[in-house]
Amino acid sequence: MSMGQTFLGLLEAGPRHGYDLKRAYDERFSHIRPVHFGQVYATLARLLKHGLVELDAVEAGEGPERKRYAVTEAGVADVDHWLARPEAPDPYLQNTLYTKVVLALLTGRSATDLLDLQRTEHLRLMRELTQRKANGDLIDHLICDHGLFHLEADLRWLELTAARLDDLAATLTPAGGTTTGRTIRA
Amino acid sequence: MTAPAPVPVPSARAILTATGLRKTFGQTLALDHASISLAPGEIVAVMGPSGSGKSTLLHCLAGILRPDQGSVIYQGQDLTTLRDAARSTLRRTQFGFIFQFGQLVPELTCLENVALPLRMERVPRAEANRRATEELQRLAVEDVAGQRPGEISGGQGQRVAVARALVTRPRVIFADEPTGALDSLNGELVLRQLTATARETRASILLVTHEARVAAYSDREIVVRDGRTRDPLTAGAAA
């Protein structure tokens, strides 16, 4: 899962300190295993270096300086690109797909388009495996069937999620809006 | 909300093109500006949840149902304006049908079931039986030729139904959840034989299914949701 793009998406709602960003991230995406501060600041430093975020304010205090980060246009484009690109199907994809769906809803992008694209990518791989079976021996059949059944399980999750998008959108944004103020699009 | 699907441009390549189909049953809107195009020899899966309009779309494309709005062009003729008799002839001679439950005639033997579409076209009995036997052989169920549908397994029955759908060498095969009642192994056999024969004869298949493993036998998929069609490759990215 890409923590960087998820941070960028969360920053679309407005500038945040690293600490606030970590809290928002843990709450939405990682509440079972909270992310380490070191990882948060390393990620923010990388985003800063690549021009995807910028420093919005630096506040002096008793301890270290508190930096507030804002997403740049390049950062928003990076989120667009990430959400529009289907993931290569693999057995441990669910965390990434879940994050993408939630982030799309939170930022007013189309989660339906995202799920449709992902279905297409899964089916593309399923077609490859089906074709390999057609030309293969029993061993090929067994190997390909294993992959096909796993991909099918992913696809069932995609279909169920697609059917629940309106409910999910309502759960994420009870007031009906998005974190960015855009109209929510299932 | 989902944006309307892009309207397919009827191309010289398309054998069947539906544009802007709308169909209601009482207060229920089953199809809402649904559009789809099928090229010769192409296998297209129509996917979507139960009640999304997949089967209604198939019935409109096959000339079984007349849509309230929109056109269905098959080789230059609009099925929505054809008289019932002409549509019926077209279905018998140009189209093949496979449903979830074979829908074989229980009183006839499997051979007679497969020969039936040819007999309806007045093909002499001997010729019809010869072609039906060939088709049963191709589907590897020639050994049940003399048995009635009630005496054979579900998998065998579905293969007989596929043989019946293919025996007239249709240009378009409409398959509605063709393996929905079969276990994985029998379902695979039916799909392999159906798609291999279609490839061999350059027939197109419209494959309605909610199962991804079935859709994986297609060349591409169209998604139907709330009566609207979406081609995932042209629906736009998530931007």
C-alpha cells in the first residue's frame, strides 16, 4: 500500500502537521497497527523532496519546530494517477484496494470507475490463466486453477464493495460531503 | 451517480449493435440507455449483479423482447422494427440460445432435441440427424443420443443444450448463465467446448454471467449496473 499517496489524498482536505496526518491515517487505514512517527516523517520528507507537498508553515515552540504540510498540484495529480491505475493482482492486495476505495470516496473521486478498472485488470489476468489452461496439461490446470480461484475471490470482494459504495460513502462522510469539499461520487 | 455509458459507434465490423436501449416492466426500469456492440467472432461477457438488467439486455439483443426505446441493428436490420414472424425466423436461423437450465424438450431424445432446430427449418430427417450426431460428438455426449433429458446428468444435459444451440451454425450465440447450474468441472467442459466451437465457426457469443471465471472465457466484458452499460475501458479513469 502506498502511504505517500494516501497522505497526499488526506492533505487535499487542507494543510496538516505530521502528527495530525498520522492520526488521520491511523484512524482511517491503520487503526490495528498504528504507523510509526519515523515512517510518517520519512514519507513526508520524500514527498517534500519530490515537490508533491510543500511547507505551509513552520511554527517555533518549546520543542522542535512544528511543520505544517500542504499538498501541491503535482501531489494532487499524483493521487489522480495512483487511483486511476489498476493494481497488479496479487494475493495480498486487499489493503491497497480498500485504501484506494476509501481515499477515492473521501476526496470526491469516482470509486466506481476505480473498481471497474480493477475488475478489468483482474479479468485480464484471469483470461491469461484460462488461455494457459486451454493449451496446457493437467499440471498447468492445477496451477492456473489455484490462481483463478484466488482472483475470483478478489473479484467477489470488488463486486460486493461496488454494491456497498453508497453505504460506505455515507459511513465515511456522515454529513454528506467529502474531506475536500467536493461532491461525493460513488 | 454513474454517467451514461458512451454510445458505441456502429462500425462496419459490428455484427450486432444496440444503442440507447430502454425497457420498463410496469414501474421497474430494467434498461436505461444501455448500449453494446459485438464484432463477428467476438465473445463479450455481460457482467453485473443480480437484477441489474443483464438478462433483459440479452433478450432485447436477441429480438425476444422489444425495447421501449433504442435500436438493435443486426447486419443492417433494426430488430426493434421487424415484425414478429421475421424476428422469429431470424432467431431460428441466425441465433443460438443457451440458458442456465438446458430447457430441452423432455419428451424427445437428446438426438431429437439437437436435430429439432434443423427439422423446424425443414431439413430432411436423415440430414438433420447426421448433423445432430456430429454436434453431439463434438460436445462428447454422443453416448446419450438415445436417452431423454430426464435420464442424463445436468452436465450432460447442458452439453446437449450447447449442441442444440450450435447445430444451425448460428452467427450469434446468446448464453445466459450457461454454467450456473453446473459444478466447476462440468462448467469448465461446457465453456471450453462452447468457446472453441464458436472460435472455429467465427460465431459471436454474448455471455451473460455474474461469475468471473466464466467471464474469463470472453474477449472483453461489459458491466451492467442499474440498467446501464459500462465499458470499463472507456468509462474514464478515477480522476
